[in-house]
Amino acid sequence: MSFTPQAVIDALPMPAVMIRRDERIEGANAAAMKLLGDGIQGRHFITALRQPALLDAIEATLRDGKPRQSRYLTNDGRQDTTFQVSCRAVPLAQGPGALVVFEDVTHLEQAGQMRRDFVANVSHELRTPLTALMGFIETLKGPARNDAAARDRFLGIMESEAGRMNRLVGDLLSLSRVEADERVRPTERMDLGELVESTVHRLAPLAAEAGVHVNMDLPEPFEMTGDSDQLRQVLTNLLENAIKYSGHDSEVTVRVSAPGFEPRVRGQGVTLEVRDSGPGIDPIHLPRLTERFYRVDSHRSREMGGTGLGLAIVKHIVNRHRGRLQIESALGKGSVFKVVLPV
């Protein structure tokens, strides 16, 4: 049984074009025409591809028959896309030709960019307190060596900056552990209401210091499947944020619904809700709140001791529990963080 060049490229799942020795396009599959445009068959390949590095690779393969690789950059209307292009010599009826196959590697490029951004953000977050510490150490060794008042003040600031670095390292380790466990569903049985009560009690000193009253609205005791340590971390992060940013004489309410059908998890579930009466968040920020190091107000967040990783950790823990995180807020109307969990 023989196959035509068109039948071969039609069988490929990736965009592919066949180019003759006279540099005309012999055939293209549907994916290639979607990528490069309809009506490219019979045209000179330069008019369809137009990117110098790729054109050079194809010309070289047509000339010497050796395999080549290149990149093809384009935009699908929503984002920039990157293709790894392989050029291989193939025999055609008209003589040696080239098979050009496009592999979409956009997701790999995005993952690489995320890693680079993450390293840059961590470096930036650590550089600021480290620079401050180095500056104060230099001052204490020099001009402030015998100034007791300045020494005490500088040591207090140094303690604060060291604490900030310690929190950042702690959150980075937590994020790493959560990401490592994300594919493993929890199997422990636990009482969510009891967890809420103990967490609110533990954070009572922070709420008292901030002048915030924390209310609880809990159903009758029930058991559900979940990692109690991680869910305590979720509630702690949400409650600490609500307490810190609500302002003096404000209220924060923690509510847990009774188990029932939850369409967002397509089965029986509960909703853990943390509602505050603070200044609220501009809706423009809501889609990005769970990104690592994303802050609505960077200066205020750092003053409050935030690392910019808390909601990223919350998102990964909720994902591990196959739950859903929903954030509602508007300026001047407070914020509501809802975690829907299957039971």
C-alpha cells in the first residue's frame, strides 16, 4: 500500500507542511492551514512562513538533506505562542523535499518564564531586608558603636527584618510542600467546625491587638475528609488577612455551611466563608490575588508582615482537596473569601 504526501501529513496530529525541491508547498494538513492560513499549497514557502531563522533552516535541509530545528513565533489572538519546528528531508516524486513539523511548546516557555519570575521575585524579596541588615550592621560597627539609644533602635529594626526573612523562607517551604502533595488527595476524617473554633481561639490575641471582633457561625458537628493541618493553614491565612486589613473596630465573620449538594464540586460539600468589613479590594485585582508575590498594596502588605505567598498557598491546598476558591470584593464593601470543599 502506498501513501501520498498529503495522506502522510494529514495523519500527523501537529501542523505539518511538505515542501518540494523547487521550494513550493506540496501539501499542508488542516492544523498547518489553521496556523499559516488557507490556500498555502502551491505557494513558495517564503510567502507562508516569513521568519528568517526558519527559512534558513528549511533552505539548508533542502540543500544538503540534513535535519534542522528552528523556532516559529506567532500569536493566536489571546497570547504569544512558540513552536519548535523540525525540518527533515523526505523523498518526493519531484525529487528530495522537506517535511516541516510544528510542535507547540508555548506551555514549556510559560513554565520557564514562571520559574525565572519566581527566582527574580524571591531574590527581590530577600534583597531588601538583607540590604537593611547589612547597612545597620555597618552602622553599629562604626558611627553608632557607642550610641546606646541608636543601637537599641537599630537592633529592633534588624529583628523585624530578620523576622520578615524568616516568614518568607517559611512560606516558601510551605508552598513547596503543598505543591509536592497537590496530586495526593487527603484521606483523614476531621471536624471542620472544631478546626475553626480552635483556629479562631489561637488568633484571638492578634484580633484583640487589632481591635477586630471575630464572629463564628457553625453548623452541628460533622466529619469530612481533609488534611486538618493544611485546612488550618488555609483558615489561618484568610483570617490573618481579614484581621490585619479590616481596620480597628471592624468585624470578621467565619461561617461554615452544613453539608449539602454543592454544584461547584459536583456533589456533597461544605462552604467555609471568611467575611470582613474592611475597605475591600478593587475588582481589577481579584483574578491575580492568588499569584505568587502579587500584592494589591505592596508597601502596606510588607508593613503588615505579608510575604505575598499566603493566597498562593491557599489556592494549592484547595486544589489538593479538589475544592474551589471564590473571592468577592468591592471597594468600601469588604471582602468575602469562600472555600468550597467536598465532604
